[in-house]
Amino acid sequence: MAEKLSAHCHCGAVAFTVELSDGFNTVRRCNCSYCRMRGAVAVSSPRSGIEVVRGGDKLTEYRFNTGEAVHFFCSVCGIYTFHQRRSTHSSMG
């Protein structure tokens, strides 16, 4: 069974839990222009493995290029929380 981790944005308006697909063994670098500019690394979770426990109404999304990937941010503090992958819509990062 996957370990359930808790996370939140900087201001705490958005909080969520996440179950990683294979722990931190899935750490990878995304090669999209957005992630390259911010030096991001990501881990994988099934879409059903992320549960927003506070502030779902504070999440805002950003899409670019093909619009396939959906990046979610806290609308209060601007912190990136997670994304829906462009290659596999059933997988989050």
C-alpha cells in the first residue's frame, strides 16, 4: 500500500494528500518549457491518489501550447501544487 503524504501551498489555503505510485522512485525531470524554466522535478501519482482536503476553490489552472497538461496553482500565494500529465491524463505529478 502506498504511503499517504500531506502537502500544502505556502500560505496554507490549499492542502492536499497524495499517494505516490512508487514512492520517490518515480522522480523525473519534465522536458516541457514551463518545467525547464523553473527547474522542476516531479513524482507520479494516479489521479485518484490526489485528494484536495482544503481550498479546492482556491486552485487555479494554467495550460499552454497543446493545452493537454493542466498545472494547478494556489490563487492566493501563487505556489504550484501539482499537475495532470499531458502524456497520461490518468496520472498526476
